Amino acid sequence: QKAEPSASIYLSKLPCREKDLTAVIHSLFESYGTIRKIHLYRNKETGELKGDALVVYELDKSVISGDNFVQSICQQVSVSVHVRQ
């Protein structure tokens, strides 16, 4: 069975104290496409959220490349860069 095409977006520096982080991520990113899965990374020992997530999108068969899809999202989402000195 052939896997369905997908594209993934990695998120970091998420608020770990948010009660329903999956729902918040879904509401913020669903406008970019059909979300197949949201994976929240957790500490293996404590089970606490690490503040990172992976959003996996289904790709429409008309989309040639996942790279184009991801680039499209990156052009629309604000990116913050924090530098420690």
C-alpha cells in the first residue's frame, strides 16, 4: 500500500502550559490545508511537553511537491528569531 503524500511543519518554542495545545495549533494552522496529525513532543521520563510539535498535512494530488506547500506556509507565517547574547 502506497503512503499518501504529506508535508510536515516543525514548530518550536510553544507554550507548554497551554491546556489544549493541540486545539490551539489546529485552529492556527488549519487554514493552510488538511491536517492529518499533530504530534506534541514530550519528555520521555516525565511526560511533560517540551514545547515542540510536528504538524503533518495531507497533500492534494494536484500539489506536485511538498516543498512548494511548505514554502507557501513559511511565506505566510510570521517567524520570530531570538538571539541570546
